[in-house]
Amino acid sequence: MPVHLTSYLIMLPLLAWMVYKRVSRQFGRQPIRRKRMIARIVIFVILGGLMALSGLQRLALAEGLLGGILIGGAVGLVGLRLTRFEIDPAKGDCYVPNPWIGALLTALLLGRLAWRLFEMWQLQAAAGDAAAMQPMGQALTPMTLLLIGLLVGYYIVYFTGLLIHHRRFQNSHPGIATPL
């Protein structure tokens, strides 16, 4: 089996599992889990910082990332306004995310991944296996960093807003237990 196909056999099931988990969190009542949300915020801040380092190579990459973070932050604020908050007797403070925003972000992510895989496949078919294994800095484009920035900005703002809501909820409802 060719080496490039082996990487696809590993990557595609992992990608499918990640998409499934992401889509399942976009529908229905979700409990607010503070520790997980704080961990996700930290992960997205680190991811954004690491991606910003690639902007040191080319200014267009940094511009794409910054533009994506700003747009993602704005979309995160819209997502917070469209999120419904509920109290579940068993789960405590819960939120119901807007499925349209989640579906749009998922479609953008999958579309960009499919496009980049298609581009890499074309490059590989045209120039052989060695050309497909390009360094990460050359694989990143301003459009890719715009999308990464969109996700980073959205989730940082959205999870921070959920945590702020949850803190207010705890202060106004001290007797209701919430999961960590």
C-alpha cells in the first residue's frame, strides 16, 4: 500500500469522529461543564498563538488569522444572543446552541478541508509523492488561517460568554447543583 494512502486511512476515521462529536454538540440541550469549557478556551488560545507564529513568515497569513479571529468573535457574540438557556432538574444550568451557526461553521470547516485535500491530491498526481509532502508553512494559506481564526475567535468568545452566564446563574440560584 502506498505511503500516502496509509496517512489517509489514519486521518479520515479520526476526522469523521471529530466531525460527529462536533455536530452532536450543536443540537439539543447541553449542560454547562466549566472545566471542559475552560480547557477548550485554553486550547483555542494556544492554537491561535501557534497559528500566529506562522504569520511571522508572511504578513498575509497573520492578516488572515486576525481577520478570522475578529469575524469569529462577532459570530460568537451573535451565537450567544441566539443561545437559549434552560434549567434541567438533573443537569442544572444548560444551554441550547443555535444549530444554524454550528452547521455553518462545520460546513465551512469541512469545505476547506475537502478543498485542501483536493489541492494536495492534484499536486501529488502532477508531481509525484515528494511534492505532496510540503512543509506546514507552505500548506497554510491566508484563507485557511482565516477559517482557523474564525473557529478560534468564535469558540473563545462563545465559551467565555457561556461561563459568564453560568457564573450569573450560580449567583442567582445558589441551591441548584451543576455538573463540573
